[in-house]
Amino acid sequence: MAEKLNSMRLLERYSIPYTIHKYDPSAPDAVAVAAALDVPAAHVFKTLVVSGTGTRPLLAMIPADCQLHLKRLASLVGVKHLDLVPREVVERLTGLRIGGIGALALTAKRWESYLDESALDHSRIYVNAGQRGTMIGLAPTDLVKVVDATTAAIALRHGEVCNVPYLHDRGNKASSEE
């Protein structure tokens, strides 16, 4: 049995089903993690830390094979400009190592979180458990509920928005029922 991490305890406290997936912690990026887990890169979500003038650092979760649409996220947050936080600063702010950063592991610090809405197209996504080498598989709606994430089109793949246009508006925030 895998070591029980705080992210796992949190999901159990909410009675949310999840699966644990181990991979070689030396995997260089989230696309390599997806390959190691034998799942599509679009199902593995990396967590990036961004900040801008007048805002606390926040978390952005996007598919492994996408880039963050910083302008769109800045607009959602209500600031003119956001930047990725430098690696050494990320580790100091989160207390987690690069490659092991996950929103589930940071809920006690109440980070504002954003999830690319393409996650809602999948019944299960994979996010970092808060430790390099360990991913958690869960329903994206459960992730949204537990971390109180705002869902929006914040990812780009080859210069295009990662998600397919929808025929209906999902709203900006998933409802949280407790």
C-alpha cells in the first residue's frame, strides 16, 4: 500500500473515491508522467503557480500537453498581467518540490485554484498527490468541489484553446454541496 498523503486523507474525509498511481519520480514532465501511467496526456493535469501585481499566488491546472493561457487567466482573476512563479520561489511558497505540486496537497493553505474546463470532458483525470512519483485519479467534478476550483478555458495546445467549444455554458464555478 502506498504511503498515505494528506491529499489522500482529504479525499477520504469527503468520501471521494480515488486511485493511486505511482511513476518514476525522475519523469521530466507531465507528458512523460502520462506515458508512464499509460493514459492520454489530456487526462493528466499539471499544476502551475502564477502570480501578478495585486494578487496572491494562485494555482492553474491544465492538461499535460498544453500551455497556460496567461492572458485569459489574468482576465478571469481581474488583473492586467500574470507570470509563472520561478521554480525556486514555487518550492518555498508551496513547501512542495517541483513535479510534486498539487492543489489537493495545498487545500489547507487556501490557494485560489483554476482548472481548465477540458477536465470536465473526462470521467477521470490524474493530478499530483503532493509528492513526486504519486498521482491521484479522480472525477474532475470531485476535484473542483474539494479545492473549490473555478473552471474556465485557460489552456492552449499549439496556440489553440485546448477544449472544444461547447453548445451550452457550464458557468464559471462548479457548485459545491457540503
